[in-house]
Amino acid sequence: MTNNRRGRPREQGIDEAVRAAVNELLEEVGYQRCTVDAIAARAGVGKAALYRRWKSKAELVFAAVVHDDALAAPPDTGTLRGDVAGVLADIQSALDGPQVRNALPGLLVDLRAEDAPTARLGELFLVRERAYLVEVLDRAVNRGELLRRPEVPVVHAMLLGSVFAWLHLLREAVPSGGLAEALAPGLYGAIAGLGGVAHFPT
């Protein structure tokens, strides 16, 4: 799910400077030593400015290397099958790359250890990811491809979990035709089944 900043013109420069600082520090020193102090110094901004925008290091790093709180509109290919492939490509774009690989182990530890960052991440990021999926699923219902909207947390887990597992647990090579295209048919079928479709389009 790709970054797409909308609005906040006076904060745009801070966002870009912080994103660059986080990515540089993750590559140079790793997640643990990528502290808020170090990020502020590298970005050339005060810590107070960072804490007005992000409430924790975990939130800040997530926004910088995965996605922030403004998501682009989901792909609209005209079919659920195509939209599923587009969503998977967005997720892969957000989760792939050396900075994400450097950040994820420490980031996940922080999220498990502290309730407050987890709650904030849910409020800022997971809610938006699920709203993005609602738009995809409701379009499919309106087209007549689904009889009803499947449970959004289930669809979220299926799509996000499949890409995450491939890239960060299995660490398989990306298929020649692309990861989204490899995963899309099976996940499309599962989602369509959950949505109560009697037969699948050919």
C-alpha cells in the first residue's frame, strides 16, 4: 500500500527530511540505534517537531518505511481479480526493500512490548488499510462479483500475511511473472468464496 501524502503542505518538508533520515540511519546503523534523537539530528529538525507528528519511534519508523497515514486510492481495474493483484502489488511495494528488512525485527519487538504504540499504529495505519480494502470489496459487490462484503480483517490478513510471509519469513525469490500475479489467483478465489459467489468468472 503505497505512500501518497495529501495536504499538510507546511509539514511536507519535515516528512520528506524525516523519511530520508530514517532510511539512511536504518541502512547505516540498524533499527536499535536509529533513535528519535538521531533521526532529529539527521533530519535537521527538533525532537518536539517529531513528537507533534509521531508519538513514538515505532510509529515514526513505520510511517517512513512502510506507509504513512495517507494512502493512495486502491487500484480499480474493473474486476475483483485485477484489483486483488493491484492490492498485492501495493503491499509488496510497501514491504519490500532493505530499509523495511532492517526495521521489521526491531519494530515488531517494540510493537509487542508496548501497548500504546500498538494502539496508535492501529488507529493511524490499520484503520486506513482496512478502509482501503473496504473500497475494493464494495466495488466488487456493486459490480455483482460478490454477493456480500467478506469480513475485512480476514481479507486483510490473507493479503498482507501472504506477501509478508513470502518476503520476510520464507524469503523466496520473487517469481518471474511477479509476486502479485503469482499470489492473486488463489487469493482472489478465496476472497470470492468468502463473498458468496456461486461461480467464478473465466
